[in-house]
Amino acid sequence: MKLAAGAFLAGAGSRLLPPSIPFRFFGAAVTFHVLAWIALLAGADDVPQFAGGLGWPLAALHLVTLGVLAMTAIGASLQLLPVATRLAVGNRRWPAAIWWLYTPGVALTACGMGTGMVTVLAAGAIAVTAALVAFALLLARNLLGAKGMPIVVAHGWGALGSLAVVIATALSLAGTYVGAPIIDRASALALHVTFAAYGFMGMLALGLAYILVPMFALSAAPDEHPAWASLAIAVLALFLAGAAAIGLAPRLLDTLAVGAGLAAVGLHLRLMAVALATGMRRNLGPSFALVRIAWALLVASLLLALAVVHDVPHDGIAPLFGLVLIGGWLLTLLLGILQRIVPFLASMHAGQVRTRGKGLPPTPSALTAVRPLAIHFISHLAALALVTLAIAAGSPLIVRLGAAAGIVGALAFGAFFATAMRRMRRSQAVARAGAMPLA
Amino acid sequence: MDAGRGTVRSRGRRWTDADGIHIDVRGLTPPEPFVAIVELIESIDDATPVIVHHDRDPVMLYGELAERGWIAEGIDTVPGEIRLKLERAR
């Protein structure tokens, strides 16, 4: 019997989760992406001088970090890691249970932050924490049993260790609002920001790039020695920043941490540049334009971190650092990668439905809505530029313009995602009916 | 196309049998199996099938195959190995 691509392995290998699981995480991320820009619009007056504290800017920040970045990381990890490490996710109810706990938890957390309702925030934080702990256990089980890909697995351990710090400091920060902090707020905040962005998300981003970038560029796997050196220096940077956060020679160690971070990123980007320059596929389209911009903004975020450490006299330095770090690097990188991965995964899942003819499953390009992505590309970059300008100028009005552009971009990205899902389901329905799937 | 029995290429071992060109990508570091398979099918300009010997489910390969007009079929396999037959879609 002739099967479409993917049918055999999904059936016999049983390592691949059904599409409803990864796509529910991606769908939630797409929704929280829109809500994040709406929250920024609601908190526009406070954005230019934002330095933490309850309010809609904090809600917008966490809608991105928890709602978009971590949500996508969980969905992608659950889908791809078992296949990569050749170890199935044990009970398939776990990923679904994590989603049902995590998604309302993120919504409650953001709502509590935005409105200042501490009990709502606490309820959301408990749900998010429980879901992240469950995810961490699944991830640890998978990493422990991993076969091969040591550099990616090592980055996974770095991400997991960082996630533990992020959860502990998040609980401490949430405790501050109900009068029961674990450690002092300044230390908890410094640890939380560093280990969430550069630790948890950063390690995942750097590690997965060693597979994804050469795969998309069709190039050889990067040289392992510089990759290990990059990882070692990045871990050193995290330890230095962690020591500084708890008060050990903070200015000196933070400066050294930024220097180490720049060295680690330099090695990583050199490997990425080689992969892109030597790959068989040179034209990687707008998605990789976003990835390249994100890499530049990663470097910019470290330079801004240096400015924060050395108290550069401008009210907007801290919010600008946060914008470039979270919106500029991580969100831009994730949206660039996601717009390539979603059609590939949708194509594979569509192809799992047995076809009675010899037709092709729908191609990734047939599942990709190009115009919404073009709108998103322009709107996302315009939003980042406008909010940067707004912070520099101290203008809430320009923040609103930036947030409006961000909403347009997020809606366009949502249209791209919805189109991919609709075309995948239509193709599956046609194949089930016995006709040729749409190629 | 004849890749030559037992030929060791830079990425994966290739040989030709009656059922097509075989490529063994087991043990290669991802994404090298992906790249090696794409390289091989790019070099084939007739209807010769490709038999892939893999050690994991090449999830992201299927979309790339579809883009290039190829389909994959799971065939008889042995424990610890995943074997695929790749053919041009007719």
C-alpha cells in the first residue's frame, strides 16, 4: 500500500504526537501575540519609563514571554524532541494536560498583572508554575534518555537549569505582591530577567539553531568545537550574571557577564554565518530576514545590558533593553522560525492521512499564505521601531502607534496560521474521502 | 544514476541495488541526514527510487520531499532502523 509521506512512521514509530497537541500550543501563542500588543496599547502611558511593577506593560511583557515564547517552546519541544532524541513522550495525556493548565494560567497571570488584582495574579502564577514544572519533568526525562545530538542536549540542560531559576524567582516576585517574598525583589528580578531570556529561551534558541538553520539552508552541521565553546562561555556568562544578581561585585561581574555573552554569541553567529554561506539554499526568504534581524538585536541587547549596568543616564534605557531583548531578539527570532516550521509540520500531518492515489501531500508552500506574512513582516518591524522611538522620546502617543502596528502584524500572523490549519484540514478531508489531496 | 555499491560519500553511505539507490544516514548528526537525502534526490533526474536507512523519524523531511515532488513510503524494517522508500510522485 502506498502511503503519503509520514504515514508509516507516525503509525509505527509512535513518537510523533497528534497534530492537535503542537498546534494547540502554537494557536494559543498566536492568540497571546495579539493580546500582548493590545496590552501594550492599554499601558502606553507607562511604557517609556517602565521599570517593573504591576500594570499593563508588565502584562504585555508576560503575554510575550509566557504566552508566546514559552508556549511555542513547549509545543515545539513536545513535537520535535521525542523524534530527535528517539524517546517517546510517555503518557500522551501529559502534553494536553499541560496546555489546559498553562493556557488559562497565562491568561490569569496577565490579567492579574494588568488589573492589579493580586489574587488573580497568584492563581495564574500557581497554574503556570505547575504547568512549567510538569513540562520540565517531561523535558528532563527526554534529555536523560536522549541518543545523539550532544550539543543540542547540553543546551537543553542549560535551558532546564535556567527554567528552575526562573520558576523560583517568579514565585519570589509573585510573593512580593502578597507580602511574602523568598529573596529580595532586586535580586529576584535580575535573576528572573537574565535566566528567563538568556537562560531558558536563549539556550533553547541557540541549541535548536544548530539543527534548524543548517536544515533550512541545506548545509553541513556546524563545527562542534566552537559550538561547545560558545555553550561553555554562555553558561559562564549566566553564572557571572547570577552571582552579580545576588550582590557579589555586581558591576564588575555584570560587565564580565556581558563580555562573556558577547563572546558566546559571536562564536554562535559565526557558525550560523558559515551555515548560511555554504548551504545549497541561498534564498531563505523573509522569514530568515527576520532571523538575521533578531541576531543583530541579540547583540544590541547585550550592549544595552552594558548600558544598564553602567547606569547610562537615560530614563528609557531599562525599557529599551527589555524591548530589544524580548521583542527584538526573541520574539522576532521565534516568529521567523515559526513561519517556516508551521507549514512543514502541517504538510507532514496532512500527509499522514492515507491516500488512495499517488498524489503528493500538500506542500509547505501550498499551506503558506504569503500576503499575511508580508504584512506581518512590515508591521512587526514598524512596531519595534516605533516603540523604540517612543521610549527614546518618552512619548506614549508613539507607543500607541507602535502597538497599533504590532496588533496589525499579530493579526496578520494569525491569518497565516489559520490559513495553514484550514488548508491542512481541507487536504486531510479530501484524502479521507478518497480523492487526491491538494498539492 | 549509479551511486556505486558501497561508496562512502561525505554524508552517508550510498550504494545501488535492484530496488534503487540506497543511502544509509544512521549515525549522522542532524541535520546531516536531511541534507544528505535532499542532495541525493537532487542529483537524480530519472525515476530511480531511493531507499533510506535512518535511525529516527525524519519529521521535517516530508515537507521538503513534497516541495520537490517526491513521496515517502515506509517499507520493511528491522529493530533500531527506520527504512523509507522515496519515489517521484506520478
